[in-house]
Amino acid sequence: MWNSFTQYFNKDPFTRFNSTVGKFVGFTELGVKNAERWNKGPELQQWRAERDRYCLHNIKNDYSVVLVKSVLPQIRLRLDKQGRDDHLARLICSAYDFYPPAIDVYWLKDGKKVTGDVTATEEMADGDWYYQYHSHLDYTPKSGEKISCVVEHVSSTKPIVTDWNPSLPETDRNKIAIGSSGLVLGLVLSAAGFIYYKKKSTGRILVPS
């Protein structure tokens, strides 16, 4: 069967019209014989005409579409490791689903570019023309410090800046809320017990409602 400009048998190519050299080439014994025969017959001129009519005309359009295409990256900034007991915290800035693959990702601390404690992956292909990239920042958390991930890509006319929001996740906020409620309840019960003790010691027992 013919598949584009290549003839296959059991999924293996055995004859191909090579548009670069402008003739048929063979990959097997039968393919070489076919190539020699077709290069001497009318098939060669037919395929050369198809190359000029279809391939050379459309290749410019196809390449222009691919080369000018650009897709804005999707940015995700997250905490990978919480810093505790003099251990560094780690932030990960990820860029997803962007094209072309060339991208620049860097970090800012209070507006100044970070030059150390940064590691990054290569641009990784997703297999669907899109790419992803991940940058890691190890740092010591400081109160009031502003950390930002900056992404520069041809799809955006200006740098894409994502600020790190150190606010706690919902689960941690719930833990703090429960702990605070328990503390308040403990203080109320302690105060009630103290009042009860004082009243009892004076012979007047008053049970707080």
C-alpha cells in the first residue's frame, strides 16, 4: 500500500520516493528492484510533479503555521516542603501546556532576582506539541518577605509574575480554629471553676450557668 511517499509491507518500509534526491529508493531486495524500475519509468516524473505541485507549495504554509504558533503557559506555584526547625522550605513553580519550548523561569525575593538555591528541569515534551517546566526554590521563610515566580515566554508580551501566598490551606486553618476554640473553652471552664471555689469558700455556693 502507499502511505504518503512510502510503500510498506508488514509495517516495514521497502520503497520510498525521496523528495530530497528526487527519486525512489529501496530498503529491501524487492524494494531496490522496484526503485530501479520506477526510476526508469513514468512513475518518477509523476512523483516529481506531485512534489512540486503539493509538497513544495504546502510546506511553506505548514511551517509558517507551526513556527508562528505560541501558547501561553499555565502557571502553578505551590509549597512542596514546609520549613521547620532550621530546615529549608521548598517552593515549586510549574509551567504547563506551552509552546514553543523555549522558556525562562526565575524567582524574585522582595523584587530582587534569586541567584542561588534554585534547581530546574529541562523543558519536557508532553507528546502533543506542548511542554512543561518546573523550577524549585529552597529558602528560609521570613516574616513579611515577598517571593514571586517570574515566567518569560514568547506567547506573552510581558513577564508573567505569580506571587507566593503564604496563607495556610483550608485544612490547616480548620486545625487552628479548632485549637483556638478549645483554648477559649478551657479558659471559660477555668474561670467558672475559680468562681465556684471562691463562692464555696465563703459559704455561698453559686453554680455558674
